[in-house]
Amino acid sequence: MIKRKLTFFIIPFSLFTNFWRMYKRFTLNELKTVQNSFVSNFRGVMKKEHCMAASDFFKKIFKEWDEVYYMNRGDFSFRFQNKWNEFILMDEREKVQIILDEQGKREFQTIMKNFLLKKEKITWQKSIEQILLDEFHTGHYSTIWWKSYIVYDIETNTDLSNLKETKFLLAYAMHPTEGNKMTYEYIDQEWLKQFVQTLLDFDGYIVGYNSIAFDNIVSVYNAWGNDEQVKILNDKSIDLFVFIQAMTWKRFRLNVIGEALVGVSKTLSSWAEWEILYKKYIDNNDLEALEEFKKYCKNDVRMTALVFLYLMHFKKLFIEWEEITFTLEDLVAKSHQEIKENNHMIGQNIFEN
């Protein structure tokens, strides 16, 4: 053991097999050109270890251990592995993973040297979100195989024991419109029946997150519909929760996926905050609480839409060390298949990771 006060923990990887994380895997060129704080975050860890060069830092942390975990205020901030003659660097804040072979190690050390000496100012060009939106605005992914799509999300009461009786509160929907714009529509209880009929008649794809097991059912039955109508919606749904589970065999909540892939998170930070807001709106007809609900729901739709664009654009997912590739055909085909015993998230904390 290294006998001094350390700022990191050495922990067997086997202890974390149940804590699967989603990452973006960057090349070194992407590290320099896609907006992120990986280099400055890495510099912060180096400073804590009193290292002036990346090469010295790697020698120090991998002297006795192959796995090094840094924590800050109880949360992981960085993880490092020396695996198969490669260094794997994972920024837990940015959800960015870098894999360095021998040449990559030298290039990364040069990047850090120039950054530290301020010889090379890294100019962040665009965020992942901006890259996706720019591509969308040029006409890419405004349709899927010449068919349009609607992205939607709903908010309900807190009783989820029977979805056919769960009360619909409000919803937002986003759809591409003329000029390659993202147009958002607000749906209240009065307009729900018309909205559901629009979805039933829609000759395109309906995109959501856990929509097959939740949103479609609640929406149809609050509009006095039936199981046959639920099936119609499910058959043309692209449920990103179902798709990601089909590809990874892991269950990820929208907030985890949104933060990891596109840097967008929910507008409410906890279930308790959501319940307080809900109670204010229901008990007191609090219009400010209603506006917060609307903001929360619209942001979920935006997050779902950006994750959808990310999947169409990159066609890759990274979980720990595994790279999962897929085609647009996979995205459509595997996003509405039932996964027995695992496709429902009913009654679970929406903020839980």
C-alpha cells in the first residue's frame, strides 16, 4: 500500500458489477473539439497528486494497482484502469471515456503538457447537443425512412397501481415541422382525447421513453380507449427504454441516459420535490406549480428527442468496457419488442439511478 493520505480509493472492480454506467467514448480529436471539461477535470486530479506531467501521474497511480477510483464528496469523479496494455480513463462527471494505446498515451501526454504550459489553447467547438441540433436543422433525421415522428411524454398522478385508472395530468409532444424546426405542443386534459386520436391516425413513429409500458396505456385509457388502441400505438412506437434494454440487457432511467449522452438532465432533482409540486398543483390549483410541471414535462420530451438523435447519429453505446453498435434498422425493430418481466418500471422512483 502507498503510505500517505490519498485522494483516491483502490477498490476491486467486482464490487461495482451492479453499477453499470453509460459513457460517451471520445477519440483524442473529439476530446479537443467536442465541448467538454475532461482535460481540466483530469488536471484537477493531477494537482491533488502533485504531478506536473500526465506520464508521472500514470506511473504513480499504476505503480501498485491496476484500478484506481477517485471520489469527491461521496461521488465518483474519475476512474482509471491499466488493462491489456491500455489506459482507460473515465470522467464520471462528463461521462466521457478515453482509451489510450501506446501512441494514444504519448498524444494525450502532449495534450496535457500543452494545456498546462498554455502553449495550446483548447477551443471547444460544439457541445454534443449542438452537433445533433445542427444536423437536425439541416434536414438530417427530421424523418425516419421518409416517415415523420412525434416525441411525447406525460405526467400523471402518483397512484401507479393500476395504469388503466392512473389519472393523466398533462403532456408535451415534439414533432419536426417545415424548415426543420422542432415544434412543441402542450396537451392538457381537455385536449387529450384529440391528441390520442392524432397518435392513432398518425402515419409515422411515436417516440418515447418507457412509453409502451406506461405513457401509451395511460393516455389511451384517459381518453376512454381500449387495449386494441394501445396495441396500435405500441406497434408504431420507438420506445428508447425498450431499445436500450434490448441492446444492453440493463435498465437505465431517462435521466441517466440524458446526462451521459447529451448532457441534459431533469429540471427537478428528487422525487420529494416532484411530490411537493404535485400536491401544490392538485390541492391548491397552484398555477406556478403547474408551470413547473409543464417545464419539467417539456424538458423530458427535449431530453428524449436528443437521446433519439444521438442514437441515430452515433449508432453506438458504451457501457463500462463494452462497445455496442447497431443500425437504424435495429433502432426501429428493437424499440417496440416486449422484454418479458423487465420492461415495466411502474411504481418505481423516477429519479432513482
